[in-house]
Amino acid sequence: MKYISTRGGAAPQAFSDILLGGLAPDGGLYLPESYPQVSAAELAEWRELPYHALALRILQKYIDDIPACDLKTLADRTYTAQTYRHCRPGRDAADITPLTTLEPGFHLLELSNGPTLAFKDMAMQLLGNLFEYVLAKRGETINILGATSGDTGSAAEYAMRGKKGVRVFMLSPDGKMSAFQRAQMYSLPDENITNIAIRGMFDDCQDIVKAVSNDAAFKARYKIGAVNSINWARVLAQIVYYFKGYFAATKSNDEQVAFCVPSGNFGNICAGHIARMMGLPVARLVLATNENDVLDEFFRCGVYRPRGTADTYVTSSPSMDISKASNFERFIFDLVGRDPAVVRELWNKVDAGGSFDLNGTPFMARLPEFRFASGRSTHADRIATIRAVWNTYRLMIDTHTADAVKVAREHMLAGVPMVVLETAQPVKFAETIQEALGCDPVRPKELEGIEALPQRVEVMDADAAAVKALIAARC
């Protein structure tokens, strides 16, 4: 299995090489040369597997440069009940991603039972183990540069803390995350973790990461890697829970299912797109945005129009306060027939601060075959949905999951189960939960009082050169 760049300017690479490299040298994102297909016999076998064994089967389809026995050890070590123990009362932590049925045909897939109480743990824990394994085999070290709008940062830091040969530099928008999210990241005392709060929005942080990654000399000298969902391994790990969710929501492989995904950077739903391309019976992929509705606009109108920092809303579902969805490039690559010249032309416009319009093109005519739908949710919608789910089912959900529940209701298909991907536990957004329900969400005992712990963070302007200087000084 070799991996190619969406922009066509990089030689095909093996999995371990793109794991450590992150962004392709030409500025594109890596994807496999083709998507492996899942046979009916495999789908039948996989239905009975526990999560770690299912993960191994899917990883083996994409990774051929790590011995199968070692890959099994990594999957077994990653997906344990002890790591994903923060499930709701009455759920079995060994399921890793338990399914909660709200009513017949409408479900939540719990993805936030890991150490940082967010779905990002599902991929990041595997990524940490993969990094440590490959670096040890090669006798190398890596400096990870990442950007977060909330949950990626803490998930990456918890996955990488104490890992040999790994140092993390994590950028976040200053003052734009919840108090709990900030505390999860900034209170970590580990010397291999450096938090950098950027005066700006998430897109400013993401732009800095791309600027540093595109400086080939600096990237090589300081061995810069990535844990954002620009890293293919993140997307690969997320494919697993689409299969697991399908099996949990259906009784046979003759059925189809729909997924609704709260989306900011398009990484989570991109994994669903790839699962469908592999042969998973997905009838519809529903993308839910908040007020930052760039992706919803594309799927409704065919126009991809990223906003500037001044036009990006600060919302109560902050992990989706994103204007430039970096993983969207992977989907467009498939939509335009995997033609890197077309992708280069489109992203030259985006990278220059512009937009593109696919209306009237053969590409837009193909969009229905990818089975996407989309919708938008506002703060008022979130509050109303959190209240409705609590009053009806006595179940507390976070703000991002509320966005998805609201949009999912608008895109139900008769006879097709709808599975909403749960994003995080409510405690991460306690302020909004208090506004909606007048009470505080329960938190795990080990995270009580986390906001009162000493915090370590560097506050900086949105300046790639300054970030480079800090990395150089710390390394």
C-alpha cells in the first residue's frame, strides 16, 4: 500500500513515512492510491469482532510496512476497557464505543470515553503508540506541531505525554476554548509538552502549522511531524468506529445506516466517507455545522468559501469554530476524480484567501453519488436540543453532539437507522450545560478541580516566524 498526495507533487510513500511526515512536501494531504474493498465475507466476520480485533483488520488493509504481530500488539494496547473507561453508567467499557438508543432507529455512538473525554482519543491513543513504535525502530525523534480548537490538543498531549522521542508543540486560540478544555491542556506538567496560545482564531493556528510544515528546510532540521487530522493515521483510526457503529445499529449486513457527524475540520466525516468507499453500507452521511457553516454552504450550494478570522464566529460548540476545513481537500480529491491538477487549481485559490465554485461542473453532478447531506445549528438550537434530550431521555449531551442531533432529525430516511456520532462529554462545556439545564454536569473524580491547577502556556501573536523561533529554542 502506497500513499499519494492530493496535489500530485510527491513520490508515493509507505505508511510509516507519511505517519512521521504529516503534510506532503507539495502542501497536499496523503491518501492511499486506492481504497481497499471489504468483501461480504469479511463484513460478516467483522460483525462478531471486539473493537481491538476489528481495528486490526482495518489497519492491516492500509499498513503493510509494520509486521502483523506488532500491529496486533499496538491495537490490543490501544483499545482497552481501562483506557476507555469513562462510559455512562450501565454501559460496558469493553465495548469501547457503546451505542445508546434514544428511540427505535435513532442512536448515539459514544466516542468520548477516553482519557480526555472527547472522540479525538479514539484516534490519538493509537497515534501515540504508532509514533513511539516507528521512532524506536528507526532510532529517531520527532517534534510534533499541532493546532487545536479544543479537543485535539488535549487528546494529543495525553497520548504523547511521556512517549520516548516525542516532543509536542500545541497551538490553540487564546481564550476561545472552554475553561475545562484549557485546563486539560495547560495543566499538564510534562516537559515534552509545550502549549502556545495564539491571539486569534483556530484558523490562524492552523495556518501557522501549514506555514511551518511547508518550510521544507525547517521541517527537516527540526523533524516536524503532525497529529492534526492532516495526518492520515488519524483518519484511518476513525474509520474503525464507523464499522463498529454500523454493526451495533443493525442486525444484518443487508441493512443500511445513516451517520450524522458534527464537523469542523472534516476529518471525522471524511473517515465515514472512506468507510463507505470501502463498501460499508452507508445510505447517507449527514454533516452538521454550527454558525460557522462553510461546509454546509458547499453541500447546499456548491461553493467553498472560507471566512477570514474576523468573520469566524465564537460559539458554544467551539471545536467547530473553523472556517478552513483542511480535510475537505481529501474529499474534493475524490469528487474531482482524483485529479491532482484540479485540486492544485482549487487550493491555489483557497490558499490565496479566495474561494471556489463547482456549480455547473461535471464534479458537482457527481456529488449525489457520495450520499452527503448537511445542516446548520445555532446556539439557540443547541440549548433547545440539550434540554429536549434531557427532558425526554434523561440523557445529558454536549454542545457539538446537540448540533448533530438537531441536524440528524432533519435528514432521517424511512427505515434507515440514524447514528449520531457523540463528540465529547458534557463536562467539557459546563457553562452551556448550566445555561441549558441549570445544573452542572458530572465529571470523573480524577478531573475534579482541574481548573484550579497551575497552568503552563506561552501566549503569542499569530506569527509563524515567532513560533519557529520558539521551537528552535526549545529543541
